[in-house]
Amino acid sequence: MRRPHLTAEPAPLYEQLYEEIVSCRRCARLVAWREEVAAHPRAAFAGQEYWGKPLPGFGDRSARLAVVGLAPAAHGGNRTGRIFTGDRSGDWLWAALWRAGLANQPTSTGREDGLLARGVWVTAVVRCAPPGNHPTVTERDNCSGYLQRELALLPRLRAVLALGGFAYAACCRLMGARRAPRFGHGVELQLPDGRWLVCSYHPSQQNTFTGRLTEPMLDAAIQSALTLATGG
């Protein structure tokens, strides 16, 4: 099985985690939904073979910055097999990462598109596309160990950018945050181990179409997280 989501050959520990993630069937509701969507593509994607499995993270394992979202999109990552790829949220995120110098191109359309991440790792709290983009608490908890282990395999990690309140709450729990402030765009929290957690509104269509999140706002959040991650 090819792993084109990696920017380097997988180390043994990541290889093991990759296999565990893509073969996971812990959540019956999510398994049923991701496979139902894969079996019945949208008209715009007719003839395409959907990934239809859980998604590992993607990026540079020497990253100092990680970006954590909610979950794959039903016709985005669940279709393409790479996180934040093939949907409007991914369009926004990768364009912003490219503007920040963290990607080699501003688009993310499929696993064979040549995208490379530079100094950043991109992942999500929940690894399967949830119905209505709303995972349950149980589904979140079933996936939390994957995120915790994935972040632990980034030895240079210094900051995490949480996209949305769901990702922020999950990262606070996993990374030992105490007395965390309420989620808000631009909130910064130093964790007990010295690393940083930075908040941004999620680049969902609901947020970007209404202007709740603008390109300058997303750029600023990424730059703040990157500055904290690199000590600049």
C-alpha cells in the first residue's frame, strides 16, 4: 500500500500507527457513513474511487507546528484519502499554509498532486467523516489515542494550531492544559510542557462564506502559531 501523504519514508513507529488508523472500525456509525458515502459518490465525482477509510495525518515529521482540524469531509478527505484535500476547507487551509511558506503549492486536490508540507503536520481529531460533520463524544474519545500518539511522533513539535472549538477542546484534554481559556480566534495558551496551543476559527464554508473567518485572519493565526513554534 502506497503512503503518498508522507513527505519522507515512514519510520517504523509511524508505519505501525498508519496501519492501525486506516484499518480502524471502532465506531459503527462512522464506518457505516464513510462507506455509504464512498459507495454513492456525488455526481461531480462520478467514476472516482473513494478512499472510504480513516485518515492518518499528512506532512513533515520534522515539523515544529501541527494543525489539527475536526474530521475529514465526506466528499473531501473521505474521497481523496488525504486530510484537508479535495474540499473548500482544504482549499483555504493549504492556500494559507503556502502563503506562510509551509507548503510547496497552494492547492490540495488529490494524493498524487505533488503537495509537500514544509515544517508542518496536518491532522484531525476524528479520522472518519462523520454524518453532518458532528462526531459524538464517544467517537472523539475512540480516536483521541491516535492523535496523541501522532503528535508524540513529532519530536520537534512546539506549537499546535487548533481549527475550531472541537479541536481546541480535544487538544486541551490530550496535551494537559489546565484552566484553559474559552475558545476564540487568536487565543494562545502555553501548555505545562512549554509548548503552545493557538486557536483559529475552522475554515469551513459556513465560516468563510459569512466572513466570520477571512484570509487575513487565518494568515495571522498561522503566523502566530509559527512564530511560537520556531521561537521567532
